[in-house]
Amino acid sequence: MSKYKLKTKSGAKKRFKLTATGKIKAGVAGKRHRLISHNSKYIRQQRGTAVLSEADARIVKSYMPYAK
């Protein structure tokens, strides 16, 4: 048992959620500005959240050490 607690990155806890199976959910990129130059199909497909790839999820999980 370690004597020290690790800090969670506060930016990560605001942006990412853990699913019940342990995958990382995140908001889809590309929905903040410059939407006039994108077509309707692109904007529609960027709604909601997406599950991160394994490589990205490994990095994000290191930012949130106690999210199991």
C-alpha cells in the first residue's frame, strides 16, 4: 500500500467518462466552430460521444489513476 495519493488530472475528469466495461467515452472533436464549411452529414455524425481507441484510452487512464 502506497503512502502517497496520486492526483487526477482535473482536465481529464471534466472531459472523459468511463463506461461499465472500462472503456473511455469522450465528446467528438470538430463541433465547436467553423461548422459552416462542413456539410450536414459531417455535423450530424459528430453528435454525442465516441469510445476512444485503445492507444488513446491507455494515455487517458494514466491521467485518472483511481477510475477503475
